[in-house]
Amino acid sequence: MANPTGLVTLDQIRAAADRIRGVALRTPLVSWDESTWLKPENIQPVGAFKIRGAHAKLTALSDAERRAGVITYSSGNHAQAVARSARLLGVRAVIVMPTNAPPVKVAGVERDGAEIVRCGPGSDERRMVAERLAAEHGYAMVPPFDDPDIIAGQGTAGLEIANDLPEVTSVIVPVGGGGLISGVAAAVKALAPGARVIGVEPDAAADARDSLAAGEIVSWPAEQTGRTIADGLRVSAVGGLPFAHLQAMVDEIVTVSDDEIRDAMVLLATRARLVAEPSGAAAMAAHLTGRVARPPGDGARVVLISGGNVEPSMLGELLSAS
């Protein structure tokens, strides 16, 4: 039966969980303190949650679409996830990546044999290049976030949270294009309807916060969002379908500074033994700084560590300075 709201349903998320089983890892909840757990998506096979959505999307394509090959656009983690899923399924993959993509993420795409097309740093530019190549060659598009299969795949992380911690009262999630928080919120709100879902963005890329406040999608220029160290959250605007989920299901969006993200990366590495990239540590930064207040009744909190593909030199510098 069609979903009249257009929002991703729990049934869609459960179906995605079946399709990605054995490829995406069912990550555990790791205790941080007596009332806070970490969801370490940094330990996924490609180092980030993106493998969930990418494999959910590729396995939902028809045989003809897979034979034609797939294309996507990404600064790194989604690129790696599509490359990995495509290799496992024997599908040709073309990845449009910006010139400022982190070398560690470019190397991951290359290891899985995908073809890389480079373009400028703006998220709109790489999308337009990918759309042009898809039209020219007949590739199937695998969007990074604005797609129901992608959102359902990312939502499997929320499904696991609600199943492993039924008493969860709040979930803190980083926001880039909005696919992850959309899927997580859809699962959590269905299974633990009293739980709050809070998004986190860098101060320099707070377009989702502004969009919720304005009641419409607000875009930030690439020269502004490019200033944050959180490269995975440098999206100029959330997608249309994610924005609908944000409006319907997300309770609050807060922002954190790059220095707060750096501090969170160090604490995750030294106290939890978890390597997080800047984007992956954003939610933890919001938790550590108290940016997400604990209202009465906020007992079991989950902080989603979304990725761990950090440049070794950056991590070394941060740890040496701590």
C-alpha cells in the first residue's frame, strides 16, 4: 500500500534491514556513562553509516539498472559506500567527488575500483555533474540523502537503537543532507514515540537549523560551509524528502563549533577508544558541551558516532596537542 505522507515507514526500514544484512554491521551500543550510550557507526566496513543506505539503494534497483551502472556524488563517505556496495554486487560505479575531498576517503573509493570524476567543492556542482553524466550514459543515480531507499537504509541504525534500548529517551544525530537523521527518527519515533531526536550541525553549516526555523529549505553558500572541518556536513541544503522528515519528526537542531568537535574527537579516542572523523564527532560535541539539555525524564541517551574516516595527520595533531 502506498504511503500517503511520503515519509519513510517502519516497514520500509525493516525491509532495508533484511537487504543489507551481512554487508552492513549491526553496531552495538557502547556505554559512555550511566545514562549515555554511543552508537559507533565508525566501525562499519567503510568506516561510516553510509554503507547502510548505499546497499539498501543498490539492492532495490532493477537488474537492468544495475547492468547500466550507477553514479553518485559525494565528498567521501557515501562515495566509499557506493563503491563498496557496487563491487560486492558486481556493478560499475562512477563517483563524482570534489577536489577538496579528504585523501583518506578518495583512497577508499579507489580501493573498491570505482571510477572517480573530480569537480569543484560545491555540493550543487557535484550533483549537477553527476546528473549530466547519468543522462549521457544511462547510469542509475544513487543520491546521497534525498531518496526513500537511502533514508530507509540509514534508518536501520535507528531500528537497532530502539530494539537494543527500548527505554531510550533521546537520540543525538549529526545532520548533513538529512538522510541519516530522517531514517533514525522514522524508526525511533515508531518504536519509542516518547523519545526525542536531536540533530547537530557545525556552526559554519547550520542550514538545517535555519530551514526548520524558516519553515522552508534554506541554502548556505559553499564558501561558507566549506570552512568547517566537518567535511561530511558541508552540504549547502538538506534534501526535500529529509526536510519533510525533519519537520515531522525532529525535535531540535543545535550547532557546535569546530573546536568543540576537535575536543570530542580527542575524548572519543582517549576515553572510548573510538576513532571519529570531525563529522562523526559532531553529535558527541553537542552532548559533551551540554548543548542538548537534559529535560526531566531524559534518562537513556544515545549519541550516534557517524564515521571514523579521519586523516591520520589530523588525528595525530589533535592527540599530540591534548
